[in-house]
Amino acid sequence: MVFEIQEQVDLTPYNSFGVSQMAAYFADIQDPADLPQAREFAASKRLSVLVLGQGSNTLFINDYPGLVLYMNNRGREILPGAGMLRAAAGENWHELVMFCLQNSLYGIENLALIPGTVGAAPIQNIGAYGVELDQFFVELEAFDLKTGEIRHMSKADCEFAYRDSLFKQDPGQKLVVLSVTLQLAVEPVLELGYAGLKEALLGQEATPQRVFDAVCAIRSSKLPDPKRIGNAGSFFKNPVVSRAKLLSLRESYPELPAWDTGDADLVKLPAAWLLDQKGWKGKQRGGAAVHEDHALVLVNRGNASGEDVVLLAQDMSSSILQGFGIALQTEVRIV
Ligand code: EPU
């Protein structure tokens, strides 16, 4: 296909909230060899550049005045070296998880059904049910929009943390992920620590396939399918607070759950639980609403604008600040 840059493209199909905003310029990148040309185009018009996968963690609140690079390159390759695999940025993440299972490559079953692409996975270091991407990450290839060069970045270079990486910080915005290399296990490794997962497998021998099936069942039972109801998964991160803060909160809320963080003084709290205490499930503002079954998920009930979603999110975080003295941070990227 001849590479072209389109003008005035409606982004509705390119963001899982399904909000309608326009991109001034839009390039469907099926071949990374076209990136230098896209970079020159942006430089010649002094445009900002936004990299998009399947838009499952992005909320547009305005038209985008620059160039959107829609990363749509494909390819999955099992590399020499036991358990090594490389996948192109435009591959669908869940399809990669299934591909791994079919090829007896184990470890990422717990990350089944996470919406989005392979290229987006390292941006927020995707995680679920006790597993995070960085546990399997070896390196990635990225196109540097500043210099026009291809860079190979190791795990240390990427600065992974809970739902965070270098790519979410400012210098990271200039890097376009092209492919990701993972080291998977060739023998099953099962992570069953998450409450609900072990219970789902009670009475049967745990296998990677059964963990995969259980994760899909749990997710489908409480998270809305973005193909049917616009959403971007968890809207906020789970907040990390001091243990002293937890003890003081438990005086009023003895049931408040908390997880260890690896740092003895800090604990992670479920934002969904806090929001649920304040009655947010099902609340609506314009076309935006809080999901009926999960207080951390904001959904598009119909014609929500990005602004409806953000205003609802602001009210939610104000109520958590007032009620618990905790400032929630958004997980979703707001553009
Ligand atoms: N809870 C409530 N009310 C609710 C929902 C949940 O009280 O409406 C309670 C649950 O009972 C549980 C706790 O809150 O005690 C945590 O809920 P859940 O297990 O559903 O997980 P979460 O902390 O809300 C995180 C990730 C999810 C991931 C799940 C499973 C973040 C921000 N979110 O959600 O990731 O799938 O754990 O591991 O870390 C995402 O990032 O988009 C995402 C969906």
C-alpha cells in the first residue's frame, strides 16, 4: 500500500471510549519504514505527534491538531533461544497471549483479555491478576522521533513501575515502539495469588489453559467489553499510601482492603473500593457513567464527550480527596 497522510480523520474508531474528535493529520503505519517520511512531514508543518495503538487507554477531550501515528505493523516471531518471542507493535495483545498458549510459551495467561496492542503494553506496563509485563520483558525497538534513529531499549532503559514507564514521561513521548521482545517460560508457571483466581480453579488441576479461561471469565463478569460499551479499563491507578495512613483509615473503615507493595512502609489501596464506599457505581454525567459492576471503570453510555468523562472523573476524585484524604491519579492518558 502506498503510504499516505490523511487529513481531518474522525478518531471514533481509534479510541475505545468511542468519543468523536478529529485528528488534523493521520497516518496508518503498517510499515515502520514509512516513519521517517511521517517524521519529516510533521517537522515541515511543525506538528506535534501522537502515537496510538488501539486507543484503549486514551481519552480525547479535544480535536488533535497534530499528526496521529496509528501503529498497525504486524508480525509474531518465535526467536532462537528457549521461550524468546518478538511481536510487532500493531499486534493485538490478547491474540498474542493466545498465540503463546498455542505454542507452549507460558507466563502471560493472567494478562488475557487486556484490550490494546503489543506496542502499548510497555507504555503503562500492563498488569492484572498478580502479573506485570516487565516480568517477561527483554527489550523493545523504538523509532526516535527526535533523531530519526532506531533504538534498542533494555528493561532498565524503560524504567518500568506500577502502570508506568519512561514512555509515559516527557522524553518517552518522542519514542514510537516498533516491536517488543519477551522471554517466556517453556514449562508452565502459574500465578494464582489473586483472590478469586484460586477459587475459580478449585477442584481442578491448575494448567495455563485453565488459568487463561478463568481470567477471561473473571474479566468478562465484571469489566465491560469495549467493543460493546465504550470504556478504557481502570480510569484511576490504585493509590499507594503509608501504613500509618492505612491504620488511621481503618479506624473508620475496618474492612478497607490493602496490598503489600514490597516496601514495608507503603501499601496499595483499591481505588474501586474507596469509590464504591462513596456510592459512585452507576452514577451518570452527560453521556458518561460509572460502570454498574465496577466503580473504577468509566463508560460511554451513548454520546459521551471526552469532557463528560473528565468532569465525572474530577467529581469522583474530589470525593475521594474529601472523604479519605487521598489524591487519585488517572491511569488513562488524557489528550
Ligand atoms: N471493589 C469494590 N467495588 C468495586 C470493584 C471492586 O469494592 O466496584 C473491590 C474488590 O472487591 C477488591 C478490590 O476492590 O477487593 C479490587 O478490585 P479488582 O480486583 O477488580 O481490581 P482493581 O484493583 O480494581 C486492578 C487493575 C486492573 C486489573 C485488576 C486485576 C489497576 C488500576 N487496575 O483493578 O487493571 O485487571 O486489578 O488484577 O491497577 C486496567 O489497568 O485497566 C485494569 C483493568
